[in-house]
Amino acid sequence: MQRLLEYLAHHQSLALFAVAAAIAVLVYELRERTRSAGAIGAQDAVRLMNQGAAVLDLRSAEDYAAGHIRGARSIPAGQLSEGLDALKRYKDKPVIVYCEQGVTAAAAMRTLAQQGFGQVANLRGGLRAWRAEQLPVARD
């Protein structure tokens, strides 16, 4: 132990670099875990949709019109707080949120959970993953 302390005293920059690298790895891992928490794949989303889950498209109205999951309601992420009243009837039902890649939907999922929605899931990979699995996309 004495030799370790002596080494750290002589090589402070290396020790600081090691500590910074460890912190960066921990932050990255925690961020990835919170992002993927509550995420479901496209096939699980289809199963939930067949059981009556509500689907929310968090992209802009233009993106929604260009292509969306059939039956999805368009509520842009910036307007989610204002649209919560229209979603109250889904508080006890499964709700699937998605965006283009799944990042915005992860934040919306947490917002809905804080507002009392008990069964909220994020479509892992967003609409991009949905399309990659060659699932149908509706257009307006």
C-alpha cells in the first residue's frame, strides 16, 4: 500500500487520468442503462399493440405525415406536457412511445411515468428500427 501511495505521489497526472477515465466509463454505463430501461423491441411492440396499447409518435407533424406506425397518435415531444390531458384515459393501459431513433422517446417515457402512467415503454431504436424489421409504415 505504501508503494502505491508513493507511485501516486510521483505520477499525479497518470493517477488523475485513471480516475477521470473510470468516471467517464461509469457515467457512460449509467446513461446507457437509463436509456435502455423500459425499452422494447419492435416485435414486443406489435404484441402490445395487438393487446390494445396506445402508440405515441413524438416526432414533428411533418415527419409523422411522411410515415408513422399505423394507429399512432402524433404528439410532438415539445408538446407532450400540453397533451397529457388527452392521454389520461391511457394511464392504466400500456403506452408505447417512439421517435426516430429512440433517444427523445426515452425522456418522454420518464415524463409519462412521473405523471402516473404505469405501463410506458420506449420502442428501442425508434421508427428506424421498426423500418429495419420491415414492419408497415402508414403515410398521410
